[in-house]
Amino acid sequence: MRNAIYLLFACIFLTSIHAYSQQTTITGNVTNQATKENLSAVSVLIKETQLGGYTDDKGNFSLKNITLPATLIISRSEEHTS
């Protein structure tokens, strides 16, 4: 179910990409695949680095000074209450 929540690649809009090995800003939006709802507090990390951040209350994120190529790791902790 957790994997089904993210329609990651269809919802991430990469901007300012010029060429490999250049530093750029990566921006995007993370949404629920089923409901198309924007997801807040989702972790967005650059693989094999300590760079990253979280989505805002509208599901948007922006990562600055990223060296390309880069692989994004998207994850979210689900809280269950009983």
C-alpha cells in the first residue's frame, strides 16, 4: 500500500536541468496516487548523500545545489492510531 501511495515519477517536475555534473535546483510535487491529494511531510533525499528535505503542506519540495545525475529517494512514515 505504501508503494501505491506515491505516483512519484509522474508527479515530479524537474527544473533547471542543463547537463550532467552541473549543480542545479530540483523541484517537484508528491501526491497520493489514488486520490491525487498533495502529501506533506514526505522525505525527499538524494541517494548516497546527506542532502534532502521534506515536502511542504502542499506537497512541494525544492532541493538546491544538487550535482547531476541524482537519484531521489522518496519516503513517508505512516502513523497508525488505534
